[in-house]
Amino acid sequence: MRRRSIIGTSLAVVTAMSLAACGGDDGGEGSKTVRVTLVNHVWTENIKKALPEFEKQSGLTVEVTQLGEDQLSDQYNVKLNAGSTDLDVMMYRPLQEGKQFGKNKYLADLSEKVKSDSAFEFGDFQAGPVQATTYEDKVVGLPIITEQEVLYYRKDLLTKSGFTAPPKTLDELKAQAAKIEADNPGVAGFVARTGKAAAVTQFSSFLFSFGGDFVDASGKATVNTEQAKQAYAYYGGLLRDHGPENISTDMSWSEAMAIFTQGKAAFYTEANSLYKNATDPTKSKVVDSVGFAAFPSGPAGSKPYNIPSWALGMNDSSENKDNAWKFIQWAAGKEQALAQQTAGVPGARTSVWANPASTATLPKDLAEANTVSTANGVGHDRPLVVKVAEAREIVGQPIVDAITGKDAASSADAANAAFQKFLDDEAK
């Protein structure tokens, strides 16, 4: 069958190109054309290369609309709000718009399809990512790309200070950071994101490992529990006491990564998906000494996030659901998951992670760290709400206050009150 790919350079151009203009059918019920909207990503490029095989096996034609993240959001806002039927399969961000899509009933319930299809092996997906693609006990998406938080560190600095292994606990992380900083003037013991909103994702692993979370099982705000207060104080204190000199409170991952890769920090907690920034000799000065380890254990154990950054869902207004499911079944299946992960795009299938071929291209210690993260990981790295950006600003304020030396506990109390009001307002 013939495959079409529309690469979006502007929303107007993409949405104006109709199937009729492309010479296709009307995309209605039972249509042999499946309309798939994907984001610009390595996963997308890999899946496009494999499409001819799928089309040959299925007898379907796949029409791909490929967009940047902002364009993708714009298109979904316009088309889903209008109840458009010309979207069948959608690549979406479960933690960013999943709650909104679920609340507005944009995503089809896939529960029966995934559970009745034994060959698909839904039970093979890791629990954390599945949590994020489930809404009100309904499976509304399949995780296809995951991220986990790990510890980046400098092997040479550990050896110089007499440490034989990276820290296994958060207490050890603080002790090693202090010793290495003292032994190496001008080198920070620790670096991480500090921006109010940007830091929330990486702080979440500290929060979980102290035994806290953003909300409890009943949906009430919990960023002022004793566990949360300890996490805020620890994260902020570690950066205040052992972070870079004159530390700013607006660093995103790129600024924090630059400090680490220029040899100015001993430890750095960050998403494993960014590891090539530290191992690429054109970007990093620490290529020969960088190491990776599992996220250190706190009082509740090692509980880094294990999140689906992207998933596949089905438009509930699609009139071509059976064929849309055939595409999802294939693209999120075990064979494609293995091919993607072997090519460097981590997925959410347990069997794939257990296959040595899937991690053969990774540094050995990073592959080992990933194994711990996927086994113990929590399926979110921010509050699961509709207005994610606003929520991150609220729960991120105590991070900034702790870094700047303010009372983290009082800040957490104020943030909890503001966050509860936010949750109450959103529930109306």
C-alpha cells in the first residue's frame, strides 16, 4: 500500500492538506487509511522506516502527520475540541495533557482491546508508565517512550577522595559531595535543576524516596507532610551547601548539564535520556570519567520516577477505531519496542528491558542503573492535573526557598495551601 507522510512546518499548512488532496479515501468507518499524528522524535523516524512492512502485512495505508511539540498541542486543541473525526491515532504526553484529555473524553477506552488481546501482552508493560496512561481505571494510552532519573557522577573525583563506589543512599550522596568539594576547590559537590518549575521533575524522585508525593490517594495535596518537608530541605540544602558558587534559581537541565560536562560538579541527578550530552566528546569534557548509578535510596528506598514521556492513544471521535487499534497494536508491540530500544529509545516493556540486546548500545553502568529505575520507578514526575504548568509553579516554590536559605517547612505549608486551593478549583 502507499504511505503518505505530511511533515508540518506550520499548523495552517498541515491542517489545510485534506485526504482528498492527497488522493486518499474519506477515512470513515472501516477505512483502509489510518490517520496517525506524531511528534518530531527519533521514535517517529524509526517507526516511519518500518511502516512499509506494517502496511504490507495489514493491507492498510498509514497517513502520518508529523509536527513539533507546540504545533502538535495547537492541532490537538483545535481538532479535539471540535470533535474532529480525521484523527485516528495520536502521540501524546501522558503527564502533560493526559489528565486534560481524559477529563474531556478525547481518548478512547482501550481496556477491552488490550486485555482481550493475549498476543499483545498488556501485562508486559511496567506498572509505573501504565499508571500514567490510565484514567479513572480505564486504559486510554500505551506508553512508547520512557525516561528514568539516574545519578551522573565523576569516577576520577570519587577515586581521588578515596571512595570505591558511588553513593547508594542520599546520606552517602551528601557526605561524598561534601568531601569531593573540599578536596577539589572550584568543583561543586552536586548540581541539579533549580528553576521553580523545571526542578519539579527531578525533585520528584527525592520526594518519592523520602516517602512523599504531591497528592494522596484521595487527591488531597500532600506537599507539606513531614516526608515532603524533609525532601524539600534535603534537595535545597544540598544545592545551597554543595552546589555551584553563586548558584542561580532558574537553571533548567541545559544549564545544569553544562556545569557537569565542563567538569565543574561531582554529582548530578538527571533523566537518563540526556546521557549522550555527557558521553559525547564534542559536548563534554568528562567523557573519560563519567559514570552512572541508580538513584540513591532515601528513607523509603530508591524511588526514582519511571515515566512515559510519550504514549499512543486513539481519538474517541475516530470512525476507524478497529484499524487504528491495528496500528497501535503493532507500533506498541513487543517487536517494535525491542527495535526502538535497541536503537536507543527506551520503552516500557519488561521483556524488552530483560533482553540484553535492548541495552547493548548503552554504557554498562547506565544500563544497570536503568534496571533499578524501571523496577522501582514511580509513574509520574509532576502533579497529575490538567493545568500542569501552574501546578509546577506552586509545588516548585519550596525548592527555590530551600536553595536560598529560607524556611523550607514554612514554604511547604504555604505551597500546600495554595496547591489544595488549585486542586479544589480544578475539580469544580
